[in-house]
Amino acid sequence: RIVYVNGRYVPYAEASVHIDDRGFQFADGVYEVCEVRDGRIIDEPRHFARLKRSLDELKMAAPMNEACLSVVLTEVLHRNRVRSGLVYLQVTRGVARREFFFPADDVPPTLVVTARSVDPLKGESVAAEGIRVVTVPENRWERVDIKTTGLLPNVLAKMQAKAAGAREAWFVDRDGFITEGGSSNAWIISEEDVLITRPAESGILRGVTRTTLIDLARKEGLKVEERAFTVTEAKVAKEAFITSATTIVTPVIELDSAAIGGGKPGPLVKRLRSGFHAIAA
Ligand code: PDD
């Protein structure tokens, strides 16, 4: 297995970053996860646009331009013979003696790229069954719109889900509205087949899969309402699902032990899942 670290392609076992890397010291880094299908990176332009936004919001330098970054991602996929799976990239503010203030401008950012194969059948069997979700109080900072590696609240939320026999946790804000999942966006479908998902401007990460799914739904003549929804509303929804680069569109069949859609994946979610790759760039 080969990974890319700061200009070199190295064996996984030999790959390392410095102990004073700000990613390690402060979670002072951003990342992207992209799906790979038939050897192609899905929605790469949208992932690059979001990466640029994350970097800009944190006043972090880009490690290289997008054309070069694309070459590195493709090279890592090739060297690992990944046809279907995931490619991961992480940029940190680089290596400097531990000090809260940003280092000098001449400190280069750290770039790490890894890839791995994932059996597509695995995702299909999870989606065929549907997943359980539990709710947890929203306890993250206000800049969850930035895709930073500071994911400890997400890790703890997902561990809580796991302990309850669920696969994802949905954060709930103080007013009882669901924000998003630990590593995915949250959706429900109303009795009238309207897709409902929280506006990207308030308390969530603007998921690339979310954006592409909105395009797909509208193209199929479905109504999409970007508005917050409550736990109570979700529990009586016709269908519910999550989106992310790792799960694409995966049905939610249970929320805090309340069955959704009779505890089985519904027809509309199935249709959206199968239509996704026809539209994803
Ligand atoms: N997570 N919200 C959060 C908090 C996420 O971490 C993610 C993705 C999403 C969905 O975004 P996208 O559709 O662009 O994958 C929403 C990735 C997959 C991860 O951390 O592994």
C-alpha cells in the first residue's frame, strides 16, 4: 500500500508526519473524502471547491493547485489499484514548534493523500437493510461548515450510536431540530414525497453528496425543502436517509427505537440511491 506525504509516494508502513505538525498538536487541518467508482473520483470539482473554502476560512495556504492535486489523487489511486473505494486527503498548517499563533508564512502546509478499496457490495447490503440512528445533543463548535480534522465530538457521538446498536448519530440542537449526522447529512421525506434537509447555511457541513442529491431530486421532479426538521417530525416521516461520500444515499429505518417507514427502506430512497451515479460528475 502506497500513500503520498509531502511530495513523496511512500509505503504505508514508512509514512509519517512530524510530532510538531499542527494537525497533530491542534487539529489545525482540513480534509476531504471522495468516493471512487470505476476508477473515477466522484464529484471531484465540488470536493475541491469545498477544500478551497475550508482553507480560506482558516487562512491556510493550499499545498498545490487543483490540477496538481488531482494528479496526486489519481496517482495514489493507480499505485494502489483502487477502482472502487475512497480517496482521502488532508492538509494541515504544517510543522512548527507548539505555539498557538500561526507560524510564519514560509512554513509549508502538510499534505497527505491515501486511498483504499471498498467492496461496493458491502454498501449495497447495508443500504438494502437500512440503518439505525440515535440522537445526541449538539455539542460541536459553531464552525462545522469547515471540514476540519477536529472530529472528537463526532467520534464520541458515533461511539454512543455504536453502543446502542446504531450506525449513525444525529446531532440535535437546543430547539429540538436535527442538524446532521456524525459523518453524514440528515434527510427525511414527508407524506407528500417532499425531501427535507437542513439549510447548509446553518449548523451543518455542506455535503457534496447532499448538493448532488438536491440536483438529482429536482431533475426527477421531486420537491426539495431546505429547512430544519425536529426529532418528532423525523420519527413520523415517511422515509429517512443519510448522505455522505462513504454511504452515498443510505436509508434510516429507526430513530431512537422509533421505526421509520415501517422499519424498512422505502421506495423513494431506493430510487434516489440507484439514480445517484447517473448524475454525479
Ligand atoms: N464525512 N457532515 C459531516 C459532519 C461529515 O463528516 C460528512 C462527511 C458529511 C457529508 O459530506 P459529503 O457528502 O461531502 O461526504 C456531512 C466524511 C465522509 C468523513 O468524515 O469520513
